[in-house]
Amino acid sequence: MNKRRKKNIEHQHLAALVYEEGMKKKIEEEMRSKYEKRINYLIGANNELFHKLEQCEKEKERFASIAANIILNNEELT
């Protein structure tokens, strides 16, 4: 094999390695972006549900207080 052919094969091999590494990085960035978006969405949804849960707990306390007052009023009437 002549020197020029050998160099050409080496360059092709190096080019393939560079291309492969570039593709790996591209795929890694795409996956990271995809999962970061999903994680941020889930965090937002979790925060929203937590806020609604806090509202429901406050409402439950308010209704429990109203119910307790109704029971006390009924007991006073009897």
C-alpha cells in the first residue's frame, strides 16, 4: 500500500471518529433538552397541584368550622 493511500485511510478513519463524536454530542444535547423540558413541566404541574391541595385544606378547615358552629347552635336550641 502506498503512502498516499495509507494517509487517505487514516484521514477517513479520523473523519469517521470526529463525525461519530459529533453525533454523540448532538444526541446527548437533544436528550438533555427533552428531559429538562419534561422535568420542568412536571415540577410546574407538581407546584400547581400542591397549591390546589393547600386551597382544599383551607376550605376543609373553613367547612369544619361552619359545621361545628351549626352543631353547637343545634345543641343550644335543644
